[in-house]
Amino acid sequence: MLGTHWIDGAPADTEQVDLAGLAEVVAAHRRHLDLLRHRPDAVRAFEVAHAVVVSWWAQQWPDEEQWPHRVRQLTPQGADPGWWRLLARDAVTYPETVALTSVLTGERTRQRR
């Protein structure tokens, strides 16, 4: 179960991302768990989705509003914004990664294989 903190692949005594106020990240986690329970290909699909979404993140599109908003919500007062942007990337993009995973494991996509 996902609590109110996201640990970005780091030991528990390092930086944590506070998810308070980011209901979409918590909802994405619930959806991700559901996919893992019901779709045998969800693990591989998540890996592919993550790679795609990270490439989108690297683009830093000027019209993107949701990800910068999440980064601002997650950045603690006094933290280095550049460092925090890197640390929070996976939490910030998690809802989109899970949404793409859902598409990749969905019935319509599976029928096209």
C-alpha cells in the first residue's frame, strides 16, 4: 500500500517526496496494483511505459502544465529546485506512466498484437 510519501528508489533514510495533495498519484498507484493483479503483462508494460514517459519528461515541453505544477507541489521549502525536479521525476510522472501501462495492457491493444 502506498502511504503519503514516495521514496524514489532510495533507502528510507534519504529524500522522500510528500504526496499530500496529489490524489492523482495515489489513485494511479491503486490502478497500478489492480493492473498487476489482473494483467500478467503489466510488469513489462510498465517498464515500457516508464521509458516512454521519461523520454517525454526529457523534452521539457513549454506548454506542459501538469508536471511543473506537481513538481512545485512536491518541492520542500528551501530545497534546490533542480535537484528536487530530478528526485521527484518518477512520482511526478507516475499517473501518466500508469495510464500508458493501462493502454498497453488494455483489450484493444492486446487484440492488435
